[in-house]
Amino acid sequence: MSRSRRKCLVAAVPLVVLLAAGCGEDDKKASESNKPKTLVITASGAGKAVKLSVPATAEAGVTQIRFDNQAKSGRSAELVRLEGDHTAEDVAKVISNEGGPIPPWLTDGGGVGGVEPGQTGTVTEQLREGRYVVTSSEEDEKPVTAELTVKAGEGGGQLPRATGKIDAKEYSFTTSGLKAGPQKVEFANTGKELHHAIGFAVKPGKTPADLKKFFESEGKGPPPFEEKGMFSTAVIDGGQRQVIDLDLKSGKYALVCFIQDRKGGPPHVAKGMLSEVTVP
């Protein structure tokens, strides 16, 4: 090798190293931008003293929402996006008005469904820029609320791959790929009304008709489902979807929606939104 060629090679090596390092940094930044952002919500306390701990701000984009329930009872952490100058108090009034109309300024939805005390629930969804209220409530109590501002952001990647799927629309559910054990399930609202999915583990020998009769009687008599085998999603608007982490057992489940139409009226279960699914 000639002396001039050796000089060229020696000069080129540092440049190649620098370029490689630069590419590595770019790849690292690209990889990080493709990861979902993280939003952590915590509930603590008991009864009327329950509090929600929520960051003041978050960035828009695909976000993993982690709800840590440190409260003494089962809770949820559901999100609604506000339009106009409405407040958290306005949201609490709408939620407390069972069967009442749901105004158009209350949009999107999402968050984490029911989580038992001492447990953590996670979902991944697309958060849009705007003003949000996080709500958490038990039956017959005023919701606990906290405010969240989602600012413009970049990245966040795509929703994680799900092996199972639950689709909700007026007034039925369809499912595919559900199995026993821990799994990621995509919950999608393909309808126009607000929907959620409450999964009841049906007791042996019982049918969806037994569940419907139980709900119509407002819970009179022994429940035809295993209370410890339940799961629930948050309420989401038409066109929304989220990926939820579920741990299912083999057997029959009944999927039920208790949300009313936006104009108000009976819960969707009264319109036949109760479907049976078998988890192998």
C-alpha cells in the first residue's frame, strides 16, 4: 500500500466512526420517539377522602396509561376531553345523572376501567391535544375528578400489537382471538354512541338470559356470574380504540354495556347489548 493511500485510510477512519456514532444517535432517538409515552395516575384514600394524583400536563400521542389503585376500594381512572369552557364540576354532574343526556362537549373518553385495591391496570391509546378531566367513582357516589392538559407532542409510535379483539357498536359486541391467560386485547368502538365493555364470568349452568333478568331486577337474588372474574374497560367514543391488558380464565363470559345513548334513555343492555363469548 502506498504512503498516500495509507494517509487517506487513516484520515477516513475517524470520519466513518463519527458518521456511525451519528447514525446510532439518530436510531436511538427514532426508537425512543416510536415508544408510547407514559401517563401515571394514582388513587389513594377511602370513601369520600379518595384522591386522584394526576400530572398537570402530558404530551399528545400514543400513550400508555398506568393506573395504580392504592385506594381501599375498586376504582377506575377514566378520561373525558372537554370542548368549550366547561369544568370538572360539569363533568361530574353529567356522570351522576344516570340515564340522562350526554352533551356533545364531552368527547373522546378512554383511560383505565375497574382496578381492584392494591392492583395496577394499564391501557395504551392515542391522546389528542386538549383539556381533559380524569374521573373515578363508585356506584351512588359523586365522582372524584382531576384535570389534565394534553399539549401538542411528537412521536409515541403506534398502538401495541394485540392478540385479541373486542368490537362494540349499536347494540352488540363481536370478539376474536381471546384466550385464557394474560394478553393484550384491542377494544374498539366501531359505532356512533359511547360504549364500554363489562365482562362477567358466567357461572356454570347460567345463560345471558339469566344475566339480563338479573340486571332488569336491579340485582335481586344471587348473581349468575362470578364477581371475582369480572373485567371492565373505560368508556370510549365512536371511532376510538385502545389496547388493554387482560388476564382471562377459560369459560363463558358475558359482555355488557351499561352506557345510554347521547340523547339519554335506558342503558344499552336494555337494547340487547349483551353478548356471550367462550374463552378457550
